[in-house]
Amino acid sequence: MTRTALITGASRGIGLGVAERLARQGYALTITARDAERLTSVGDRLREAGAVDVAAVAADMSDTDGVAGVLAEHEGRFGAMSALILNAGVGYAEPVADAVMRRFDKTMAVNLRAPLQLIQGALPLLRTAAAAEPARGAKVIALSSITGVYAEAGLSVYGAAKAALVSLIATLNAEESGNGVAATTIAPGYVDTDMSAWIHDRIPPEQMLAVDDVVEMVDSLLRLSARAVVSNIVMSRAGTDGYRA
């Protein structure tokens, strides 16, 4: 059976790194991001890297119809899902006193509602893949943040959304790991991606986690047996006290 994965936020950064790693392993992939032109180019790269097949579906994760379209494309094309990689995210730096409700709604939609919708829609496909490979099972891996585990001033809404994601994944394990579907949140400090460019004046890229550090963690989790459940992994940056981004 060809292993399949759906990866959100796959056109750059961590999502692209994971997609490239799985392409080299011969996965069939559904990739999604907002930029259709860039996504098409990424799809070509992944096929050249070894992906058996690539479905590139442009969608905004704050749009429920767009999310539904990504799920429908994957199901129609592949019929099962070995791994769901929830990488797409958005965040704003603002203290509690200044939180703007419009940005709150966007943050929650992308970082929490979309993952829940994707998990709900993917569960039948994940169970199918787990039944076909009972020793390995199927995996859900969601990118959270260290700020969802340890509160950090100025990252109020983003941290709250990521904390809720950690809780959602832990509950998913309580409900589905017995069916062969195990889930993990990875909660890193700052990773050297475009999303972290806003803080380069205080934390230079060379002091951040490398994209490949997170890719290695994802790859390791995908190799675990169905008997192993790892609900959350915190990845901190060298030189910090381990409790801040």
C-alpha cells in the first residue's frame, strides 16, 4: 500500500520541509497553501523528488469550504490517509489588553477550527490506513508552539490558540489511539521561517531552531509503531531557559 499524507501550509517553511522528506520516501501527497502558483511549483518539485503522486489544492484555512475541498480532493484521489500534518498557522503579537477581535477570529479559525475540521474529515481515511498497516497505524501531527505550553507576554491570542490545539490533540489520542490513529503536537520555540522574521531584530535566525530540526521530529514520529503515543513534544532553543519562545 502506498502511504499518503495531507500537509497544510506546504508551500514553504516546515510544511515544505516535511513534504520534501515524505516525497523522497515515496509518499503520495496532498499539499495545500493559499498561493496557487507557488503550490503548483512545489508540486512539481515533490514529484521530481520521488512522490508517487501529488495533489496541489490551493485553499485558505480560515475558509471552511476551502478546507472541505482539500479533504474531498484527497479522499477522491487516494481513499486513505497515512498521515495528517497540520502545519498551517497564523499569529499576531499583541498583549491581552490590545487584542483585536478580528485578529482573534482569524487566529482561532486557522490555528484551531481548521485543524478540528481537518481531523473530523480525515478520521475515516486515517482509520482505513491504520487498518491496512496495523503495526504502524496512522498519524496526526500538529504544529503548536512553546507559547501554547508556557505563557509568554505579548503572544496572548496566538498562545491561547496553540494551547487549545495541544488539548485537542491529547483528547484525540484518548479517543482514537485505540483505533490505530495516534496524534502529536510539536511545540517549538522560534523556528527560522518567514513567520519568525518579525523578531529578527531581537533573535537572529542563527539562534532559532532550524526547519530541519522539526522535520526530523516529524519523520521520527511517523516511524513509531501504533503502540506508541506521544501527545506533545516541546522543542526549545539552545541558550534559553527552555520556557520561552
